[in-house]
Amino acid sequence: MQRIVKLSTKSSEKLTAQSALRRVWLKRFLLLAAAPSLPSWAAPASSASTESPASPASSALSAYPEVFPRQLVFPQDFGAHPDYRTEWWYMTGWLGEAANKMGFQVTFFRSRTLHPDSNPSRFAPRQLMFAHAALAFPGDGQLRHAEVAGRAGPSSASASGSVTTSAIASFSTADTALEISGWSLQRTANDHYKVIIPAEQFTLELDAFSSLPPVLRGQDGYSSKGPSSQFASYYYSRPQLNVSAKITLKKAPGNYRRAEERLSLSGTAWFDHEWSSSLMMAGAVGWDWIGINLLDGSSLMAFRMRDAAGATLFSEWDWRQASGQIIEKRQDVSWQPVGQWRSPRSLTTYPEGFNLRVGDRTWNLKPLMSDQEVDAQNSTGGFYYEGAVELTEGSKLLGRGYLELTGYGAPVAL
């Protein structure tokens, strides 16, 4: 019996070591595969402003299509845009009420490399895909999150407009239809978003829908991210989605006090779809962003590009009625950090919240819980904060949504 225990322990240690080694090699492979398309803003901030027009990073930029004002066309623009460098589909929301309230995040990323189509190697993918999912569950006090990564090349469009590879990862150019290793995000013919996330610590199934058309950000979907036209994206939102969720919180290894829980909850979600070839202006290290569903049916999207000292380089405030009509658009909003929270994993210090000064009003962002940092080292690389927040003015609750913080520990690098 003692020998069997020893052999089992050694086998377990060997499997653990092999698993760790596989993760290391996967990360190295993805980094090497993506290396030809690393953006100029992935370099340390000190070198971004000194880059010459003829540098390799600048030359790489010219290989991707330019973002310019155009009319977005649906349902085609619900689908993927594989010629562009970076693209993401993003859904966040609040579920439940009172003691049962919780937040969720699901994001699918697509990244085009610059490996030429003439390269026959199976290890030279044209498209990389990643996905992140997280549950902000105050009952645990700690974010439950997961990630997957896969290759979606070589690209070959079928009659339905899809691009697939050996069931590792797939996307569609005709509509929202994404899948990586069993994780999926699909838009149905009746305009519902279906999400399935079979993660190790939890499973998540979502059904989200709205009768309202997409909200086009910026200038009819052309969203500036800096003073130059070089820094822009195509961007639309689907705020105020009605969402129902089935969640299984799996029993964590070594946690004998918490049994597996099954939850059926409803709430409100926010969906974003954005694609671009260059997002970060010179000197910027990251951004702060919010998407808030207000209780009166309106919605608020705001962001700022931030330098290493925390100063705002470029910002936008976009407040819409439920119908999508503009209530207020401006670029002079003041983001004032409130408090600090230090991550025990990345050792990065983030603001605990913000006071947003808009004209003569001050709105406050308060997190559902402190620890909402996502560890994405094995997919997109690094850490970022994606947190459920409430928007208040004085003691009055105005709405709920999500706050995204990037570039606090190191300049953003996808």
C-alpha cells in the first residue's frame, strides 16, 4: 500500500510537471507565432515615441488595412474581419439581486499574424484566437477565471464564410459565430447571443437578447482612439441586453467546505464588438473603459487613453438613450482615481474606483469586490482588471456595468 501511494505521488508529480511544461511551450509557440504582428505599442513606452516611419513595426502596420469612416452593414459586420490586426467580441453583465448578485465577463479575441500565405508550415498560423471568461462571485471573494487559445489558420473561406482548422478554433465572416475548444459565442437568426463556457472551475451558459439595434460608437461606428486618424477602430455596442444564465460553480480542489453549486439567474448584459489595425497612440500605456447599463434604460460608454504617469491623453464620453439617440458626447471628462488595490498575483496596484467629473456633476464607480484581476499570461499575455462596478451619484444608484483597466503593471501588449 505504501509503495502504491509513493508511485501515485510520483506519477502525479510527473503529470503536473508535464502539464506545466506543455503550458510553457504553448505560450512560447503562441508568442513566436504572433511575433511578426506585434504592434508598435507592445514595446515599452519609452521607445514608442522614438520609432521612425521606416522601422519594422511601422512597416508591419502598413500590411494591415486602414480604418476609415464607412457605414457598418449588418449582419455582415456582426461577423469577423480577418484582414484586420485585432478584433474582439466582449460580453459582460450583472446577474441576480441582493446577496446573490454577481458579475460575468466573456471575451473572444482574434489576432492576424503576418505569416505569408506562401508559407506551407502548419506552425505558421495566419490567425490566432483566444478567449477569457470570469465570474465575480462575492461569496468566494475571489475572481474565478479561465482562458483558452488556439490557431484558426490557414484561412480558407467556405460558402458560409467560415474559417476553421481541425476544430481547434473557428470564426465566421458572415455573422457572430466563434468557437475555441468547446467554448462558443453564437448569434442566432432571431438575434439572441448564445454563450457556452465549459471551464475547469465553472460552467457558464448564457442567452442574451435585445429588440434594439446596435449602438454605433464614434462617427457611425468609426471610433477615434487618438488625435490622429491612424488610431481608430470600428466599434458598436449592444447595451441593455436581457440575459438569463445557468451556472455551475464547481468544487475547488482542496476546498472541502464548499460543495458544487448550480445557479439559474437573470440580469442585464452589455455586448461590444470592435476591430482595428492599430489602437494605441504614442505615449499611451493603456486605457480605462466603462460600459454601464443605467437603470432608466439609457447606456453609458466612456474611455480614456492614459500615459505612464496616469494623465489622460485622449478620452470620450458617450451617453445614449435606450433608442440609441445621443444624450451627451464630450471629451473633457476628468477621471480621478479613488483608493488603491494591490494584486497578490501580479503585484500591480490598481485604482479601487473612480470619481468621474462631468461638467458640474460627479459620478462614482464602485467595484462589486476588490479582486477582479484577470491572469491572461497563457493566452493574450499579462494581467488586466475587468471588474463589475456600480455607478452612483451621491447615494443614488444610477446603473451597473463593467470597468476595464489595462497598462497598470506594464504597457499593453497583445
